[in-house]
Amino acid sequence: MPSHRQLRVRELLKRQIGEAIRREIPSDQAGIITVNDVAVAGDLRLATVYISILGSAEQQRTGIGLLRRNRTRLQGLVAKAVILKYTPQLRFVIDESVARGNKVLEIIAELERNSPAT
């Protein structure tokens, strides 16, 4: 279980990374990028940023590409906003949990439609 400090750092990073993405990455090219969660290593040197991108498949590909290419710039902006001994290295990962959750809900709705009324 993460420590209280790690939880605070995660929430602070989540907020600041989202703000940096909103300012730096154009939504017309990359779709709407949302930071769903941030997982921080125990030593706070690595942060895995779980994102979701709303938009077309092309916008999603462009969005993740822009995030990965601009990682150091975003990391620098976060370093200015969040004062830590070491700024975590950011790693962007597409969060599939929302899509999986929607798929499960669709399956449940389909089962309810096809089941006989009792």
C-alpha cells in the first residue's frame, strides 16, 4: 500500500500533468487527453501516467505520439510546478480500463435484453 506521501505526490502530479498537457498539446490534433491516474515508484523517480484520449483513432495515435515526443518538455513544466528532490521521469500509457468497463456494461445490457422476463 502506498504511503501517505506517495498518495499526495500522485494526486499533485496528476493535476499538474493534466494542466501541462492541456496547455501544451493542441486538442484539435490530439483529441481530448485526460489523465486518469499516475503510478509513482517507491523512490519517486518514475511516474507512469495513465491517459485516455477522446477522439478518432487518428487523433489517438497522434495524441500518444505527441505526448511521447514532448515528454521532456512536459516533465520540465511539472518540475517547475511540483517541487521535489527528483522530478519523476514520465512514462505515458493508454489506459484501457475505461474501454474495458464500457465493454462489460454493453455485455450486461445485451444479456438483460436477451434474458426472458421473470
